[in-house]
Amino acid sequence: MKVAHGVVASGGEGATGSIRRAKVFRMAMGQRTHEEQASMWVAVKELPRSVSHPFYEKLNRLLAEHGFDDFVEAQCRSFYAEMMGRPSLAPGQYFRLFLLGYFEGLDSERAIAWRAADSLGVRAFLGLALTEAAPDHSTISRTRRLIDLETHRAVFTWVVQCLGIAGLVKGKTIAIDATTLEANAALRSIVRRDTGESYQDFLTKLAQASGIETPTRADLAKLDRKRKKKGSNQDWEHPHDPDARIAKMKDGRTHLAHKAEHAVDLETGAIVAVTVHEADQGDTTTIQTTLPEAVEQLEAVAAVTDDKVKTGGGGTGHRQRLSQQADRARCTVAGTAQLHQRTGSGSATLDRSARRARCGVCQSASH
């Protein structure tokens, strides 16, 4: 331990002041060892502990109170063998991983797996022991392909019903909005729908037909710039993602994409329906799928909501009010569909009707 001496002067104005010596103790510098032998035994009490994230801690309590793990295990039991090999990723952990991705804006399974392995708080949310490794992204992907879409939809409905029981689904005003999601597929890998040839081979044939026997990449790029309607979804598709469509993203780029549409309760912000469409479909077409889905979710909430829960609408029960609003929304869907058949998708009247529906299809229910 080294000691450094310093001089400190004290005193007020007009005073000579007194001088005293102070000792400043310097701490020895720690050095990081470049090669460290792993410990054979580690006491549990010596392991570092971090405080769990309060949001995830409370969310886990709510899921446990409603029996989330028992519900999802019963829903997914048919996809697994009774006894074969080591146990797979638990359904409760699988769906919690996707909740983690939604809450933290993680748009890939690799990012979700990395976050689960990096944070002790997230590991506590997933229920991983200190000796357990976080699930790999390939495990999450295989589990997602194993469980069918209907089961995912049943879990979503269960969550919406829990929100309804807590009074977070009002159903007075349901807004619908859509966004384009970039597909995990490269635009340069598209092939012709009729012949299956690649875009590069197609351009090469066009160049040879125009008199260029051995076209270079510069020749193909120049020829491609002069072509009109070169990215038609009627002519091209991706061999590994046939549902992806060529579309212009919000930042102006052209990419293969999907279209996600959400129905949101504007009063509470709860998402009551989610649908995915082809990216080249217009709003007047996709809204006819999203609205009935929102109606079904409102009916599912009304089926589990206690009639004794009173609202401000003249003492009407929560279930009865949600059923009435679902009926009004169903009438809106039927009216929009009839208008679509009568006027065609390009009509300005239909566009105005769809915009009104998107802004609040159940607005009349609040009157």
C-alpha cells in the first residue's frame, strides 16, 4: 500500500489559515489474467445474482395465476411423443421467448436466443436453471415449425381472453392498420413461375435475343434498366418462400415482403387480432379478413367475461356489450363486402368505406 502526502490549507478571509497534512491511500491495480483455469466446484452462494426485471417478474406471476403453462402444454401435447429421447423445449418457454421478442423488438430467432443467453433476468423469466443452457435459435425454429398455426392462434386467443377478464378489452373503437415486413428471402433468387428459370438466366436469354452473344454483367444491368414492369408478382416468385411478394418498403427499397395487419383496441392499446397477407394485396382486400378475425376474438372475450362486470353504458354487462359490438362489426364487414362486389376494388366509394372501417369499425358501438 502506497501513501501519498498532500497539503491542505484552511481558513477564512483575512486569516492566515492553518496548514494540515492529509494522507491519500492508493489502491493496488488489478490485472486481468490471460489464461485462467476453470474451477472444478462452484458454490451456489458465490454465483452473482441480479435482480429480475420487474416487468417480467410481474408478467410471470400473472401467467402463473392464469395457468399459462398448463394450458399451452395441453394444447401442444399432440405434437410430441409420450416418451422418446430427451425432453424438448417446454411449450411455456417457447411462447415466452416470442413474448420476449415482441416486448424488446427482436425481429429474428437468433436475436431472441442471444438475448435469452445474455441476461440473467430473462433467464429467470424463462425459468432456466443456472446449469441450463439457453435454447439455440435452431431449437426455436424447429419448435415453431412443429406447432401448427391453429395452436398459435389458440394461445393468442387465450391471452386476449385474459386481457378481457382484466378489463383491458373495451371493444368500443377497433382500429386496423397494416405494415410491410421484409421477408427472409433475397430478391435476386426469384424464379419464373412458368419455367422456373432464374432472373439471371432470363436476362441472359433476352440479351442473346437482342444480338449480344456473350453478355457481361454490365450488359445485363443496362438491359434490365430499360425493361418495364420487370418485377411483376404474376411472373416471379421465390422458390423457398412462395408467399413473399415483391413490394416497395416504407423506406423506398424494393424487397420481397409480407403484409401484417393488426386490429387494436384504441382505448387500451390491446391487440385483438393479427393477420398476415401477401404484400401486394390492397387494404380494401385484406380488411375483409382482419375484421372477421377481430369479431371472433371479441366473441371469445365475451364468452369468458363475467356478466356481473358492469360498465358505464347504462349498466349493460360486459359480455352483452362486447357481443353487441361484435354484431355491429360483423354488419360492417358484410356491408363492405357487398360494396366490394357491387363497385369493384378500384372504386373511390369502396376506398372511403375501407378508410372509415380502418379508423374505427366499431365506433357506433360507443354511442
